[in-house]
Amino acid sequence: MNKNLIIIPTYNEALNIKNLIIKIFKFQKKIDVLFIDDNSPDGTSNIIKNIQIKKKNIFLIKRKKKLGIGSAHKFGLKWGFKKKYRRIITMDAD
């Protein structure tokens, strides 16, 4: 596990999620990324799952329904604190 974490809530980001991941890891290779997907109907979580096969520092939490960006950030922060990350960054997927 890396000491730094980026938290990214997602909802219907299938068109740009691959590009976002490429840009993150181009900028910083030694970082973990946590996606919190609010059950996107466009397949966002499936794209992330496929990328996870090659990138072990990508984590995905798929929620059963749309609960909103604020609660996703809050959930991600709690997850990051529990895992003892040194730095936590939050950002939007778009």
C-alpha cells in the first residue's frame, strides 16, 4: 500500500474514466486511487474493474444506489483514515 490516496466519487463517468486514470498515473505512479461509484447505469464501475486487473493500486467501492458526492467523499475519508494513509486527496471524476 502506498502512503498517499486519491478519493474519486463517480456517477456516469464511463466516457472519461480511462483517460482520468491514465492522467493520474502519468503524473504520480506511486499513489493509490479509491473510486466510490454510486451505481452508475453507464458501466463506469465495470471499466474500473477491468483496469483493476492490471493496476493493483486502484480500489473500487460500488454503492447500491446514488447517495451523493458529499457522502462519497466522507465515506472515502473514513476508509482512508482506517487504512492509515498519510495523505488523502479528494477530487471529482469530471
